[in-house]
Amino acid sequence: MFMTKNVLKNLMTKYATRLYPFKKRETFKDVKGELKIEMEKCILCGVCKMRCPSQCITVDKQAKTWGVDPFSCVYCGICVDACPVKCLYQEGLYRAPLAEKDMILHIQEAAPAP
Ligand code: SF4
Ligand code: SF4
């Protein structure tokens, strides 16, 4: 009897889930989304790399590159708060799911020449 009542109730009400990614959920205010960098401001100090709990940031002073593995990042924002020149920020968007062929395992940006 309990189950019949539940089935009937569920047939009459809207779905509790969304058809993601076709139906996207709007983000909340101040959501911590995808990590971005303004590479021209980065001084390659490595503080973000040292503070990252997921160890997903790489900083190579010699090659003048900064990189993040977006699949390891947990969007905590610790690196954003720790950066002394405030060149890291988080967009108010969630990272879109990528098809296997489009997978970027390592996003790397080079610092501009001095
Ligand atoms: S903490 Fe900021 S300036 Fe230092 S390496 Fe990271 S992004 Fe660059
Ligand atoms: S947001 Fe958190 S997990 Fe992602 S790179 Fe920054 S410190 Fe690491």
C-alpha cells in the first residue's frame, strides 16, 4: 500500500533530476567555479603550488610555465587566496563536461617574455 501511494505521487509530480548537460543548472552567487590565471601578472613564485591540497598545480620557473590539472582540482580556492599578486581567480561557472577526444589533462600557460 505504501509503495502504490509513492508510485502514484511520483507519477503526478515533476522529475527531481535535470537532463544535464542539456538542461544546465544556473550557478549560485559567488560560486567557486573553474580556476583561471592572468599569466601576465604571475611571478612564478610557486605559493599556489605549495598550498594546493590536491597537488594539481605545476610551476616551472626555468621554463616559465604554470599549469593546472583541471581533473584533480577540487575548486577549494586556497590558491586564489594565497596568490601574492592576485592573478588567480575562479569563474562563476562550472567546468563543462568534456568528450574523451577533447580531454585536456594539463592546461599549461607560459609567462610572457620579460
Ligand atoms: S601564487 Fe600566483 S604569482 Fe605565485 S606562481 Fe601561483 S599564480 Fe603565480
Ligand atoms: S582551487 Fe584548490 S584544488 Fe584547485 S588548484 Fe587551487 S588550491 Fe588546488
